[in-house]
Amino acid sequence: MATHTSNNAQKRLAVLIDADNAPAAIVEGLFEEIAKYGVASVKRIYGDWTGPHLGGWKKVLFDYSIQPIQQFAYPNAAWASWGDYDARQLERDAAFARRPSLLEGLPHFNARKWHAGLYDNRPKGLMQTVESLGLKWQGTYHRGIDDAKNVASIIKEMLG
């Protein structure tokens, strides 16, 4: 029996966890069970980390040295911004933080170019475009969430 345990202690195992479908309460028992078969040398957990529902897992990631991997709930999603500045800035911020961008891997659409191609081929500022389409400006100019709402209203208008 001792030989069996020593052989298993040498085995290196990869542990991949589906966080969206497994509660964090299993973590201690999970790693106790895995230890019977070897050493968990790779520990990754996949889930949509953008929402609050994985809070239990977030609390134990560090304690168990588990690497979280972003897996969006909407795999066919894309995102848009007014110009390419936001896309570049998100990449720079992620690089500075030495973390992957939460939008990495999702297609980005430049709504400003899209609008220019559909309407008059002249790119305009965000507020000017909202007003030219007869839409109501929402919030404060150059505030992230407010700009996002206004870009969304432009896209909705362009999609008809």
C-alpha cells in the first residue's frame, strides 16, 4: 500500500474546474480527493468572472493557487465603441496590470467607422452623431457607462 501512495504522490495532475456549474463549497473535498491520486500541478477554473455569482470561488482562488480563466456566458458576443481608442486603452490597462483583458478574444466593432460608412462617410463625434440621428443624449460626455449607453443607442438605430 505504501508503494501505491508514493507512486501517486509523484503523478502530476491537471485540474480544470467549471466554476459556473460547481459550487465553491466543494473545493476542500475536491483537493483532498485529488491528493489521493497525485499532485495537482495545474489548477485552472473556468467561468464568467464578470458577474457577482462566482464570489465564493473568488474567495478561495488564492488559498488553493487556482488560476481563473474568463469564459464568457455569451460565446458569440462582440463589443463596440466609438472609435478604436477604448480598445487600445483596454489593452494597455490589461498589459499594465499584467492581466488579460476581460474583452480579449471578443470581436470589436468601431461604431464610428460603421456609422460613417452607412450615412455620409464623414466620422463625427459621439454627441454630434447622437443629435444628428434625433436621439436623446444620455448622461455625461466621456463617462464610460454614459458613452456606452449612447453608443448602444446609435448601434440600435443603425440596425433599424
